[in-house]
Amino acid sequence: MVKGEKNKLFGLLGRNISYSFSREYFTEKFKELKLENHKYINFDLQQIEDLSEILKENKNVLCGLNVTIPYKEEVFPFLDTIDKKAKKIGAVNSIKISKKGKLKGYNTDYYGFKNSLKPLLKKHHTKALILGTGGASKAVAHALKKLDIKYKFVTRTKRNEEMFTYSELTSKEITEYTIIINCTPLGTHPNIENRPDIPYQYINEKHLLYDLIYNPAKTTFLSLGKKQGATTKNGLEMLELQAEKSWKIWNK
């Protein structure tokens, strides 16, 4: 940083985010790049409406935000513009704030997930189950579509025919859908014994289990899949890739 240049503030918007990957990642990054005037903090909000106050209090210094659970969709009314891809996905996890204080929403989850999944794909990986229907699952669905992989959401309450409920999953569904992606928070530290309620006994070596959770590194969901011979991956690389993409967006 050139001495005398104004302070630049970045942050993570979410609820109950003390565990946050982003703060540690960017604090380390700023240190490495010797960006002494840059700071990254958590904006732990109980309700999205409090964002207005944050923007007012940090006017002229706040340059970018990452967005996590549960605000990836709720943040839309606060944005002045939305990137085409994020609009199509229906979820925002990165916001660039212009010098004039205008907010533009982007989705970098899509990029992170797609590029971390691609190297693991084999010919028989043609169908996927997406566990959960939150903001992150929308980015996952968009990436699968681009990779030409058919998918179905799995949820507790059936809303349409494009979804399964957990109770509908039998050996037939599990055998047919060889990619299973956990987009729920089940299994996140400290509640590491929690897991999505699927019939793990039907998983085999043809399966690829992907968990968006990165803490712990091996969730119960992944451990149970591994036991059955499945290939497994956690969400750390996805987070790193989406963080770097956000950094590019904030600086372009």
C-alpha cells in the first residue's frame, strides 16, 4: 500500500459466524501482501436489516463484503445492481462497494464449487443429489447445469416434483445418483456428530460425496461415505477459490 492511502475495510456478512474461514484467510492475505491499510472483520448480524447501519457507519472505507448463511438471498433488496450470473443463480455471496457507495452483488460460490469438483468427475458421474435448498445450493445447481450433470434437490418438505424428501431416498435413488453434495450446515463444528439423514448403506465406490463444510475437515457425512468406498471432498478448496475470485472482483 502507498503510505497515506485511505484505509480499506472488507468483511463477512452472516449470522453466528465466529468460526469464519474468510476473516482468517483475508487477514493472512493482507499480511502477505503488506497491505497494512486493509482490514477484514465479521459483521455478525441477527437480522439483515442491520446492514443499513453497517453501511452508514463504514461509509467511505467499506469496499467489499462476503455473504454467508443465512443472507445470500435476503441481501438482494440492499443491492443497487446484480451481476448477470448471480441473478440467474438467485444468490449472492460477494458484494463490491464502489467509491460512490453503490453495492453490486456477485456469486463466486459457483466458480469455487465448479472448479473444485471438476477434477474429481468420472464418466459415470452424470446425476447428483443436492442436500438442502439454501443460497449455496443454488450456486451448486448452476454449476452442475453448466457441467451437464442432472440434479435433484433433497429437502425435508417436498415443494415440487423436482425434489426428493429424505424419506423418499431408497437404494434405487442412491445407486442412480452417484454424486451427493451436502449444502446443509449439518455436521459443522461443534456439532460434528450431526449428518444428513440419507441411507449411507447404499453408497459404493462409484459415488462422489462432496461436503460444503470445511470444519471439521472430515464430517460424519464424508466419513460414512468413505467407509463405503466413495471418493470424498470437503469445502475448503471451494472457499479458497471463491475468496480469490471475490478479491479479484473487489480490485477490478
